[in-house]
Amino acid sequence: MLFTYAFQQREDLFFSGRLALCVMLLFTSLAHFVFIKGMILMVPPFIPNAVKKLIVIITGLIEIAGAAGIMIAETRVTAGYLLVVFLIAMLPANVYATQRRVNMEEGDFSGPGMYYLLFRLPLQIFLIFWTFYFTIIHHY
């Protein structure tokens, strides 16, 4: 809100909500490139090993595209819907990763395990609703 006030001389809740989501998406997309080994461990086993790295890179690029898409008025609603679908689609990967105790940063299986879901699932649900609210309901 302070950011919007500094540049627009007024508070803009809806722009601020989209900007916060944009920054979060850009931040999380970095993990797809910085912690690629750990991210690959999060990909379920039914995905062939030969394409796991490509999937990690593509999902990172999807987050970057989504971040850009929600900040552009003409693409905001479509990007919002696609991000909601994307965030829902990522839930099984997060559950799978916690079951295997994936430590994304270390790229091994020393993670916190199922306890992580106590944090991750509510956060993911919050992000889905946040995305829906600030990009679809209040898209102006």
C-alpha cells in the first residue's frame, strides 16, 4: 500500500494485492532455477526422469508469465484463471514432496515431512483465493 501511495498519491488495495502476488510468484519462480535438484525431487515418479528438469523449468517460466500476466490489464483475468488452475495443479506435487521428505534447498530427503503440510496446504489455499480475488473478482 505504501508503494502505491508513493507513486499514485493514493492507496490502491487491488493493485497492491496484485503486486504482492506478482512479487511472490517471481520469488518462488527463482526456486525453479536456483534449487533445481530439489525441485526435480518433487516431481512424481510417473513422470519420466528425462523430462523432470524440463517440467521444473517450464513451471518456473509459468510463474514468471503469470506474474507478468496479472499486471497487464488486458491479460489479468485470463492469467488469474490460469494461475488458479496452476496453483491447484501444484497441490499434489507439494503433498508428494512432503511424503518423501524432500528438502528442496539441499536437494535430498531430509525435509520436515508431513508436518510441512500444516503450513503449506493453508498457504496454497490462501494463495488460490488471493489470486481469484485480486485478478478475477477485482480485475480493474
